[in-house]
Amino acid sequence: MGTPLPISVLDFSPMRDGETVGDSLRQTVELAQLAESLDYRRFWFTEHHNVERLTNAAPAVVLAHIASVTRSIRVGSGGVMLPNHSPLVIAEQFGTLAGLHPHRIDLGIGRATGGPGADSEIFRMLRKPLDARDRFKGDLDELLALLGERQADDAAYVPSRGLDVPVWLLGSSTSSAALAGTLGLPFSYANHIAPDDLQAALQAYRRNFRASRTLQRGYAMVSAFIIAAETDTQARELMASIRPILLQWFRKTGVPLATDDVTTPAAAATREQDLAYAIVGSPETVRCGIEAMVRKTQADELMVITLIRDSAAARRSYEIVARVCRNITREPARSTIG
């Protein structure tokens, strides 16, 4: 007998039309509370800088508040962009969070900057060296050491050092997947960014996995962009309002414009090709889509993304996904974490 498929939420804290920063962040908190009530396993929060209408520049601050107004759901970063910060600061922040909220904090680490355009602009604003991304592996090693048991008297002191702070490696390429495997870390693949490389990345992760002190068997989570509604037609209508944003993610040409024409034959072809990763439809359509993704990827967990402009429709979508996934099982022999 299998166990229910674990599902989690990734939130970007978007600011919808007519909203303030406060409105956006309050809705993020309410979504975390909803996710907890629906038995989602984790609520993760992204990090972006200098992106208009996203209010997620300070994940540790928001996560501290969310953890204080929830009771059981794990909260974490999806992820903290390591090139933007010193390993010591991240270890101090998340070690402190783990001390305040034991066994509930996840630390997802990414290699990007979380900003539009050239990395150099973000690094300039953050006062970081231009080669910060090139230091990723060394900084990651330092971060893992800071969160582990203190090995020497002259090692840096970190509050709550050695407590349970699972470190996840996030990525959208085979190189990040292979690194996660080599280090024995759980891996979260950004399927919404690079769906074409999904299978190759998961294979690289599993092929390179080496057991570690914290993880004996590989654990892979895959993001799933899902819009669920009562009917397929309703779900497709919700999808239509955010389609230009999603197309921009793949074209990688910057902030989407309201004038983006997605009705031309060329745009329609791009839409069908680039948005094949999305699961959009009624409860039955969504169930079939999730089951197909799990069969294809053998994912241990799904990270659900829903960027619906209508907040009430977004809440309903998460409710439908939670109900559907209670009847989707995975093999009991798979790894678990957190």
C-alpha cells in the first residue's frame, strides 16, 4: 500500500492590480495558513530583487513571521540565492529560525541572483563582487560546515548550530542536479523554468547521489505549475490571464508587457511548446496530469505553483489540488525528509 504523495507550495508574493506591498504579504501569510490547513507539507518562499510587483526580497523576514502564525507546516526558502549573501549570514538567519521553530525550517539554496537583466546590476546594488556566482561551490561548502557540528575551537560560532536545518539544492540544470547528488542533499528541480531538462537532471541527480550524514537515499522534488478549477474551461480562462508572464519566463527577455500578443499563430505555437509542463483543468484533468508527472519523473514530492491573478480562484485551486493528491500514492520504499 502506497502513501499519499507529499505536496508543497512555492509562493512568489506577487502584487496584484490595485494592491499594496502590505496586501501582497498578507495574502502570502494567508496562503501559508491555508496550505497548513490542507495538509501541504511545506510552504516555501522565493527570493527576488528589483523585480516590479514582487514583494519577496527578504525571505528570512517573511518566513519568521509565517512560522510564528502557523503550527506544523514546514516553512523555507525556495530559495535563498547564495551569491547574494555571505554563508555566515545565511547560517545565522536560518539557525536562529530553527532555534525558534525546531524541526520546521527548510533552507533551499539557489545559484542565481533572483533579479532581471544582468547579474552585475544586482551584485552592484547588493555590494557583491562580480564573480560571486563563480564562488558558489566553495560558499556552499562553507555554509554546510557552518550549519553542521562545530569541528574546531576556532570555527565560527553560529546560533543554534547543529540543529535540524535541512539544506536543499535548487536548480534547473544537470550540473546543479549532479552537485546535489554528490553532496548527498535533497534536490528541488525548477520544472517551471527548464522543463526540457527535467528528465536529464533527475537522472544526473540519481546517478551521482552519494549517501550523506543527513540523507541515505536521494530525494527529488519537482515543481509543478498547476491551475485547477471546477471545469476545464474555467481553468483555461484563469490560465489565459497569466500566459504572457509564463511565456516571458521561457523567452527570458525581461519583464512581461501588457501588450504581449499571444494570439498570433507563432505565439500559439510557442504557447503549446513552452507551456507543456503546465497542468490546467478540472479536478479529473489535474489528477491525470499529476499522476502522469509522477510516473514520468518518479518524484518524491511535488512543489505546487499557482500564479492566478484572482486570489479567491487561487485558493480554490490549492484546495482542489490538495483533495486530488490525497488519492495519489507513491511507493512506501521511497525516501522521506522533513
